[in-house]
Amino acid sequence: MPEPSCPERERLARNARREEHWARWGPYLAERQWGTVREDYSEDGSCWDYFPHDHARSRAYRWGEDGLLGITDRHGRLCFSFAFWNEQDPYLKERLFGLTGPQGNHGEDVKEEYFYVDALPSGAHLRALYKYPLRAFPYDDLVETNAARGRDEREYELRDTGAFDDGYFDVEVTYAKDSPDDMLVELEVHNRSDAEAKLHVLPQLWWRNTWSWGRDGEGYWPRGAVRRGGERRLVAAGADLPEMELSLDEFEYGDGR
């Protein structure tokens, strides 16, 4: 008997034959680029100190980008992700926070609650979940308490700080491709508490900086542009990619709970 038709196998086969580039867009955007050896240009090779988390919101990376619940093309040229603010934190939540190697009593460790829920190899369907406290995110507490613990003690996790005691937001994103370059992005936010609370959501579309290093050729594309294309619409062009547009639908608001 012939093997039943499988849409995902067909997508992967067409991608392998380079008839359709289903793998062009996927979950390739790192949640944490700061503190990596790729971004280390220090004199002593101390990547943790050269590019810590506190620098990430004001410095440009060279070899990658990061963001929450995001995607990018397979060369990391055009990036899309979300930023959030719970009206309690001192700055936007744009990337995962964690301890550097020297800070953690068991070494490097991300201190967040996030989950990869579902995915297809072609990236035609992707789902992820992020849990964001209603309280201010305990950045200092996580660093200081873990630093005070020895190797024989357990790690101090986000849940141990009491950050979720007042509740949290479940932030879930779904990506669904209709074609290799046509993707629906759906973001759902649920307030997991008994109190009213507000979460600000900021979709972000940007080009990785590949043009300021004075080099030409693959991997060093000229500067791309993101321009306004109308009401709630952005158009991105450049870096050897097809012109892409981001169109935003109206948000549907619940009752705050």
C-alpha cells in the first residue's frame, strides 16, 4: 500500500530540493546572546564580564541577536520577537535573564520559566510559553542569594524568590506558516491571578547589525531598512531577503483577569 500523504514530509522534501524554502524562518533566535564567547572581545577572555546581562539592552551584538518567543531567518538577518512590561520592572523584559558562570553556585544558569510546547521541523508550526511574574522580576535577589550559596547547596530558583506568589502572566505564542514566507503569529496572554493586572506587549522587528564592521560578502550584508507601510504595518527590505511585511491586527482585551 502507498504511504499516506504527510504535509510535513512534503514540505521537508520540497525544502531539501530547494523548491520551497520552508526552513528559511524558524526558532533560530537565541533567548540569550549576552555573556557568550561569540561576543567576547575582552583582553583576558572573560566573556561573562565583557558582555553581562545589564549591557544587553544598550549594546549591539556582532554574531547574533536575542529575544523572547522570537524567530529569525536561518542566517539571523531579520529578527522578530516580543518585549513585555508588567509596570513593575525597571526596564522591558526582552530576553532571558540568568547567572553567569562565576555568579552561580553551580555555574551558568538561566533563571526563568519558559517552555517549548510544540514544533515541526520545517517551522510550519511552533508554540512556546513564557511565565512572567506580576511582581517586579527579582534580578538582584537571584544574583545575591546564589552567590552566597556553596556548591553543596541547591540552586536558588525563580520560584524560590516568591516572584509568583501574587500570580503571573502566561504568555503563549503560536507561529503557523501558510507558505515559506507567509506566517501567522498569534500571542495569547492570560493573567493567572485573582487581581487585575496589566501587561504591555511590544512586537519588535529589527535587522541584525552586519554592516558596521567594514566588510563585504556573505554574512556582512548592507544595512536593511524597516519602514512604515501604513496603519499597523511595517515593511522590511534588505540583506538578500525577500521584502517582508509585518501587519498587526487589533488586540482583543479581556477583563484583566
